[in-house]
Amino acid sequence: MVSGDASVSKTFLTLPTDGHRGFHDTVVHNESIMTLSSNTNPSNGLTIEEVLQVYLSAWNATINHLRPLSVTSFEEAGENGDKVIKINQDSRSRGCIPPKTSTERETAYKKLDQCDMFCWVMYETLSEHLQRIKKTYDRCFLEIFANRPTLEYDANVCWAVFTPRPVSTFAIEGSPIASRHSVLHILTNDDRSIIFDGTVEQFGWEASKAISSLEDFSAQCTLDGDGKDESCRARLRDYYIKFADGGYWCEAIPGLLELLRGTDWDSLAVMPAEARAEAIRSDADARAQNVADRLWG
């Protein structure tokens, strides 16, 4: 498959065609240079799904040290099968939750309304990763003649917004319940669509749905089954993170991106999946812990 166009066929989303390259804009192909696509599972490398698992491990370790406003109680309610969890917050402190709160609920609370932040954090770096040129490969005559670099994945990343179908919903007095949900939509060179969602837990969805096919995600987790491309929102990143969550993200994001961009991906590729996840998790965990300690002691 040869790609040289900024649009992606056979999908419900198309990439921006204005050629703008902001801080967190989708990587757009230069129309003057054609590129040869490689397989989504390059030899001796990680699949796209395995790359996403690494990113997810780093994200989860980072958000684990976030200290949102303290909670005095979680009260379950709901009618007609709709499960609503009312949150009573204490705005005078951060990071405290009721005793015996499950780890799953604590994680879900930390990820509440963090879907935009997830996209802001991951969008540009993941886009660059999935569009990077392979470091080593056998140069064939056609490639040399046409001056066409081989891309390692040749996959594009879009910021997509859906109407969620929650299993459970958090409700905070005075705050609207989320009616839209941001995820990253990866469009592969073999016409697959992958949804990457770092905050599935906030809607009561299983953590395993963080990386899923568009078909499964649309059928199981959305009300509209369709998504809107809002990749332009990535340009607003710096404006929104400056004061978000007591300054945590402003401090934590540089270290997280440094970790992902500086990772030796060749070394990760030869590690077992569990060891790979633990290696990235432990590094991200240490960085995030240092940020939390500086901010909150």
C-alpha cells in the first residue's frame, strides 16, 4: 500500500488537510514525497497494540499519583438500571478517599473527566512514533530510485469524540455528567481502526477495553456508534494543562513524554510482555511520585 495523501479511506474519520503542524497536531504526509508502508507488525519489532500497551502502562503509572479533590463518600443510586455513583467532595484537601474504597473505584475516580488530558498528553508523541522512519531495513532498488523512506508503522492518529454508553456514572453536585468522551483513534495502513482510551474505568468499563477495535468500541461503549474528528483540539493543550489538577499535569507531562520519547524500543521488543510493561511502569511511577511529592508532600 502506497500512501501520500493526508486523508484516510474506508474510515469514518479523515485527517486535517490544512497542513498545519502545531504542537499536538496530527502528522500530515508531505504530498511531494510518497512513502512505502510497512506491515503493522514489523519484523523483530512491536505490533501497534504492543506499543499502545507500553504507552498505557506509562499513563496509568502517572495518573496513579494524581491527587484529585478528596472524597468524603461514594453513594450509589440510580433508576431503570442506570448506576449512578454520587461523589461528595471535600474541596479543602486532596487525595483522601473513604476507607475500604476499592482500588477499581479509586482508579475510576482519578480518571474522571481526564479523557481530554489523556489525548493531550499522548496525541503528538504517539503520532510521531507511528509515523517514524525505520532505523534499519533492506533498501530495495525501487525505494532507492524513488527516494521513498520506509515507515515503521505508517499509522495515523486522530482525536475522536463519542457519546459514551456508561456502565456506571459518577455524579458530582454542581457538575454536569459527561456526555462526550475523547479517545485516540489509530488508523493503520491495512485499514484497521484501533481505539486507544486511557480512561475507560471512569465509565465502569473493563480496563481491557483501553485498546480495542473501533467496531467493538462503537458497539459496546457508545450511544451514537460514530465519532467526530476533533484533532484540532490538540492545539489547546498548553492552555488547559497550566492549572489543571493543582498543577500536577504541568509538572508531570514533561517527564512522561521524556520517558516515552527516550525509551529504547528495540530493547523492549525482545522482552516478555509483562517485563516490558513493568519496566516502563516503574520508570513512570518514580517520575510521577517525585512530582506528587514536590506538589503535595
